[in-house]
Amino acid sequence: MASINDNLPMPKELMPEAWFIDERMNSMFAEFRNRSVNPQDWDSKCKFWEGIITSWLSYKKQCTFDIIQLSTTFKRKGRTPLCLSTVVEELYKKGEITSEQEFLNDNTSWTSWAINTMVKKPVVWSFFKMKDYLLPQKTITSSETKYIHFKTLQEISDLILNLSVDKDLILSVAQITKKCCDKYNNKNITEENIRMALLWLSKLKKGPIIQPNMEKHDLLLKVSSTRVDNLTEGDESLFKLKESERLLLEKIEKLEIEKNDLLIKAKLSMDNGLKEIAKTHLRKKREFDKRIERQAATLQNLQTLISNIHDAHSNTDVLAAYKRGSDLLKGFEKSGLNEFNARDAIDDMTEAVNEYREIQSVLSETIKANDSDSELEQELEDILNSSVKDTSLPAVPDTSLPDLEKELEALNMKGVNFVDKNTPKKIEKTTNFF
């Protein structure tokens, strides 16, 4: 018995949880019943299949599919879904897919898809749901019909535009396919899907006008970050020169390797005593030297030519920039930008600045005090000086009596004791005189 995890359409983490529930999947694999019986269950089932189909197409980076491929892809435990025709029909009604034939023939598919997605989708969906009840439906699905899924187609187109980051790339369809596989590490991207994406970009006015059946060697495209264009004659010539440069480099590298091999063989022959064989190897080595010299001269000429072409492009851009700048300056003259108006403006500005400076000088002058104020200030200063002199203390008088002391000594009075002037004692009288 087959395991659930065997041959999963996508990695397990991308699969819905319901896929691993047998009871749930038995219902999902069965045919659709009449929607009027259980509208909610019918819508849920349809939403499940629409989601898993969209996820699978996005994972595989595959915008084309048919019902047979879906039945094989979503086979589970030996059972294939019986309801895919109804799911594909619903996707078609909602405008999420179209048949490959309609996509290749109808130049307005891109506008129809955009309008249906942004405006009409809810209205169309409601219309078809109402119509299901009233009129028998004519099937639009066939197991052999190939369909285009618009959302995945847009994702692949974005991958192509994202190849170019810093500079434009000139690539063939095969090279675009290889670069997409390498950059996004997805080997599922096919040249068929790349061609459909390029045609889609053309319909969106972001790509060249190409034919779906154009051979890959007839189609060289310039890929930028915003669009894809056909090559101009100059672009194609430059591309061919660069391709010749690349091929010459590879050829010179190969000749160098062969020359080194001959040197090794000549040395081994000499070590083994095979002198003549060693000479033969050296003769071949000299022939390789001449070939390498010729190829190197051709390569140098090619590189010089490519460099001159790049310089010419750069000089053309510079000249165009000069011309645009000159035209812009001439346009300013019409609006009044000339020498006379400039001089008048400078003179007016100078006059205004000088007048402003004079005003500033006047405003910054110090206001002078009047004569009466000066007299008052002088009077106040005199008062302050006189007040200082009046408040000073008088000198301490001299308390010494030198003349009196001398006079008393002259009297030579005995029995009288004089008390020192500095002692507070009273004079004592005695009864003895003379």
C-alpha cells in the first residue's frame, strides 16, 4: 500500500494539513455534487483545490498545465481526483486562467485579466453562481486543453526582470532560462514558460513584440529591471563583439593549457632520454606560441574597439546632457534672467543693505544724560564724602600730668603718700607735718 508521503506534489511543509487526513481527502477526491445541496461545503472544496493548484504551479514556476497533468500530479494512494474539471472551469470563470490558444491569439488577454482581477471578478463570480441555478452549463474544459495561469505567469515575468540589477543584460531565451534556474536555484523553470512570460510582458507593454514560435537563436533581448526590449542594431553589433571577445578568451585559455601540457611532455621525454621526442614537443609548443600571439593580437583589437564604442556612448550621453543644460539656461532668459536684470537686482540689494546698516548704527547709539542729572550726581557724591568725615571719632586726650608731678616733688612734702595714677586706691592722711 502506497504511503501518503510518497510522491508528494510539493515539499511536505507546503502541503495543506487536510492532505494527510484520509477521511477529509476522500470527500475532496470525489466529484462535486449539486451546489444547491450544500453551498458552503461546495465552496470550501473548490477553494481547497484552487489553493493547492496555485501553490503547486508557483512552486514549480510553471504557468501552463492541463487536467491530465493535474490528475497525475495530485494522485494520492493510487486515487486520482475526480473533481478537477469543475475546479478548472471555476478558475476559468473567475478569470484566473485562460486557454493557451486564447492567450496566443488574443492581444487583449492582459487587459481582460487585469480588469477581471481588479473590477469584474466579484460581479462575474456572482453572475455565474446565479446562472448555475437557472441554465445548464456548457463545459469549457477538456483534458487535452492547455491552460495559462495568470498569477504564476506574472511571477515568472518578475523573475526575468529581477535578473538585471546594476546593468542591462543581452541574453537569448535559452540564456534567460539558464540564468533564472541558477539565480533562484529552481531547475523546474523551462524555456516554454520563459517564452510565455516574455509574451506576457509584451502584452503588458513591458517587453518586445515577439512571436511565440520564434527560434531561440533568432531572439536576443535586452533585459533591464523594468522591461525587456528588442536589440537595436548598435546593441546587436556590440553584443556580437563581446561574444567574439568571450570566445577568443576561451580559445586562448585552451591553447595555453595545451602549450603547458607540451612543455611537461618535453621535460618528461628529456628525463627519460627521449631527446628527439622532446624536440617534437617543443616544435609543437612553438606553433602554439604563434597561434596564441595571433589570437592575443586579435583580442586586443576587439577590446580596443569595444572600449571605443563604450566611450562613444558615454560621450554621446555627455553631449546630450550639455545640450539639455544649454536649452534649460536659454529658457531661463525668457523669464527675465539676464545681465541687466542681475545688475539691477545687485544694486538694489546693496542699497537696501547699506540702509539697513545705518538703521542698526542709529539704534545702537547710547542715550546721553542731561546737565541737571550730572549736577545732582556730583552733589550726591559730595554729601557722601562729608558724611564720612562727620562720623569719625575724636582723638583720645592725653591724661598724663608731667608738670604737676614735678611741682609736687619740688614741695618735698613728707608724710604724704602719692598714689599712682593708675591705681584706684585713696590717699591716706598722716598726723605728722614737717
